[in-house]
Amino acid sequence: MRTQVVIIGGGPSGLLLSQALSRQGIESVVLERRSRAHVLGRIRAGVLEHGSCALLRRAGVGARLEREGIRHDGTLIARGDRAVRIDLRDLTGHSVTVYGQTEVTRDLYAARDAAGGTVLHDVADVALHDLDGDAPSVTFRHEGRDRRAAGDFVVGCDGFHGPSRQAIPAAARREFERVYPFGWLGVLSETPPVDAELIYAGSDRGFALCSMRNANLSRYYVQCDLSDRPEAWTDDAFWDELRRRIPPAQAEALVIGPSIEKSIAPLRSFVCEPMRRGRLFLCGDAAHIVPPTGAKGLNLALSDVGLLQEALGRHFSVGDKEGIDRYSERALAAVWKAQRFSWWFTRLLHRFADETGFDRRLRAAEFAALCDGRAARAAMAESYVGLR
Ligand code: FAS
Ligand code: PHB
């Protein structure tokens, strides 16, 4: 098959890129390893920055987001029995929107279907070819046949474990990584959220997060050991631990119920430089991973798409190469800002097994600075609502 842009990966970044390109009359094909049901079965991010909402609206997938997304003007950060509300709207003029990644992906699939877009599922043996020439292609197996997709460009939207990043020769890649010595045990429950806004809580027992998807669907997380397994946690054990880590008022008000999803996500900071090799561009988790503390993973992926769809649009429409030539530099500038914030927020709220007394005092002083200083809250709020 012949197209203009071959996209590997049918998660949010691959789908949004395909949708945004098609709105500019640029053809693409999306090659996805899993079934659509599998992709839509993933429970991941929950918070969208205003820049991400704008991108989705511009791509024509903002209608349900407008109807069902929940606008949040602030968020609560708690440590022990002290808590501080970060008034995002007062401090930055922006809010965030609570709307699950699953729903973003669902909306994008529906839009691709409506536009007659090509998204191939259950694709296997994806391999990238001739990236340094002017006729790159991707071979793959689909429905029992070996196939080839040729295009002007290939975009790796295939997540952290996909093949695209590896297609850049190791000698030409610089990788930066920090693996955290703990994970997040997440639970989804059909219960009303414990509060109107999100609660990020640090405690001597570890981190906890109270989030939501809608008025009767809550999402909670507790920091756990990497050796933990979801099946080792009964619902009661989870609810008891959550209560011990969040402020007393919310612990008292918590409505519990059976978990309908329970999983553990590892935490990692990772960046691959550059995010381009010849006719290959990397986008989203294929190029970078952030700990979910700062709610940056999905938003950073969509930020990459915003830059790339504009760059490819100018290339195909007026032959302007400046956008594609500066994509990696511009994307990485945003990536490292998000890495810094995510690392800072993770260190502020999580318990580290090797932390010293000095570390604990420093963390308490960092939290006190947030409580006592508007400037510190404004700096946190600007990163949280999105730096675009
Ligand atoms: P994705 O990983 O979503 O999509 C990549 C796609 O490529 C997948 O569908 C995969 O099947 C496909 N693929 C892989 N290899 C392939 C191959 N060889 N051939 C074809 N297709 C292939 N972010 C937050 O902001 N908040 C959170 O709470 C949060 N929680 C997370 C929990 C988990 C368990 C994980 C893994 C991530 C979480 N994230 C969170 C980050 C997450 O939301 C990502 O940032 C987001 O999915 C990035 O989107 P994509 O770049 O499209 O990558
Ligand atoms: C979520 O709702 O899944 C969520 C929200 C905020 C985060 C991380 C996860 O920082």
C-alpha cells in the first residue's frame, strides 16, 4: 500500500496524528498490534491540559469531551494532616479537564471510522525500512499476509516497548532514564469520588491519589512495592491503606465499593534523543516516559502530535521543512520541562526507601513552601495546567 504517512501504533498519539493529518488532506495509515477492544480496555490517564483539549477540538473530536469532561479549577496537595489547595484558575487563568484516556481513544477511533481512515489491528512483525532515504516503508503481517506500507514519512507512536525507537541506530541515540523503586497500585470503583477535585497525598506510609472519571466512577492509587502484585491486595486492604494516607476528613468521607479494575504501573522517567532519524519521527511514549504523578504522560504525547501535525502540514502544503527539521528540538524542550516537573512532584509526595533524615526535612520544607508561598503554588500550577 502507498500513503503519505505510515503511523505505527493506534494509541492516543497515533490516532490523533492520523486524525489531525486527515483534516489537512494528508493521507496516513495506522498499524496497531492489538485489537481495538484491547486498546480500549486500557485504564490509564485521567487529566487533560487545556492545550490537549484545544488540540482535540481542532481535530474534530471535542464534542463529547465538552459534554462529559469535568472542569477542575484546582487540586489538593496533602501531607499528613496539612493540605493546600492549588487554585489553578486563579494562579494561571487555566483549568484542567478530567476525561479518561480511554474516552479520548474511543472518540479518536470513532472519528477515524467516520472519516474512512485506515487503522489496521492485530498487525504483527512490524519492521521499518529505508528511513535514511526518501522512500521509507514498513513491512508487517496482517490477516495472514505479508504486506508493505510505503510512505513519505514513518511516525513511531508505538509506545515504550514498540520497535520504532530501536530503528534509530544505538550509536545515534542518547537515552536518559531514572527507574523509581516503587509502583502505583490503581483501583477503579463504581463509587462517587471522595472529593470534588483530585487529592495528591504524601504520607510516611507512601503516596496516594484520589481521582475520578465521572460522578460515579472513581480512580484511586497507592504507592506500592515493585514486588507487589494486584492479586495480593484485597479490596479491603486497599481501602484501609488509602484511608491511612489521605487527610482525615476525606478518609472519613470515603465511599468504598468493589474494584472493577486493579493494576500496578511501574514508574520511570525516560527520554530518547533525538526524536527523529531521517524520515522517521518518534511521538509520545515511543520517545519518552514520565512518572504519572504530574499527569503529563498523555498530555506530552498529544503535545508531540500538535508539533508534528503542524510540521507535516507545512511540508506537504508549501514544502516548508523548518517544522520537520526542528520537530525534535522543539518536542524535547517540552519533554524536559515535563520531566522536571514530574520528577519534582514525585519526589515531593513519595516515600523513598533510601531516603535520609535530611531528605525528609527537605521534603517537609518543600511542602511548607507550597503552603506558605503564592509564588511556589503558581510555579506548580503553571506546570500542572500545561506549559504550552
Ligand atoms: P501508547 O502506549 O498509549 O500506545 C502505543 C500503541 O502502540 C499501543 O496501542 C500498542 O499496542 C501499539 N504498539 C506497540 N508495539 C507495536 C508494534 N510492534 N506494532 C504495532 N503497534 C504497536 N499518563 C498520565 O498522564 N496519567 C496516568 O495516570 C497514566 N497512567 C498510566 C498507566 C500505565 C500502565 C501506562 C503504561 C501508562 C500510563 N500513563 C499515564 C501514560 C500513558 O497515558 C501514555 O502517556 C499514553 O498512553 C501515551 O500514548 P501513546 O504515545 O499513544 O502510547
Ligand atoms: C488518573 O485519574 O488516572 C490520574 C490523574 C492524575 C494523575 C495521574 C493519574 O496525576
